[in-house]
Amino acid sequence: MVVQQASTSVADATRQPWFCSGCPHNTSTVVPEGSRAMGGIGCHFMATWMDRSTIGFTQMGGEGVPWVGQQPFTTDQHIFANLGDGTYFHSGLLAIRQSIAAGVNITYKILYNDAVAMTGGASRSASGPKVTRCCRSPRACTPRARRRS
């Protein structure tokens, strides 16, 4: 008996990684036309290969800090930095403080989803600060002369 192997000429079935269905990063990583963003550690790094004008990456907690060095040498006046709330509470506030101290024009977009996604969605709600504290803490780092009312 002769067994013939079936021909399976299936096209590559590779799939580019993408945000999970319903993930807030599907919309939070979109920037206004003509703007650009910087990537970092976490799921939002995937925006660097999507059509979202997101470039580069840095270590956890360094999101946006490369702009401190880049800004004086570019015609761009502003940049966005994506930062997850898990990274914000781990070390991301230090990046925001550095940007404030350097006086660069940057907007940090903090995705507050109450989970540390890189550890499988571990909740931090029992011990982590709330959104209002996230918004107030960078203001405390701003020199009084530069604060907006």
C-alpha cells in the first residue's frame, strides 16, 4: 500500500501581534495627525509597528526621557509619551519629573486600567493610588513659577 502525503501549500499563517480586543491601548496610543509619540516597555510598544506615529522605546520607567535630549535638536515642538499605570507606579513618575525639570514640552498619556498587565493582569486596586493622585503628583514636582492655575 502506497500512502501519498497531502499537499499543504498554505500561505504563511503568521500574525502580527496586536492589542487585545477591548484593550484601551487600541485608542490611547493614537496621536493627533502630524504628532508623534515615543514608545516604552509594555503592550504600548506594539504601537511602534502600527500606523500610529510612534517611534523608539526605552527601559521601564524611562518613557519620554529621550525627548529631553532630542528636543533641542529638532523642529518638533511637542511629543507624546505613552505610559501604563503599572510602570507609572513602579518608576514612571521619575520620567515625568525629569521632563518637568528639563522644561520640555511633552504630554504623558497614562493608561490607568488598574492592572499590571505585564504580570498577567494583577490588580493593584487594593494598595495603589487612585487616578486623582496620579494627576496631582507631577504638579507637586513643578516649580511654582511654571505651574498653571
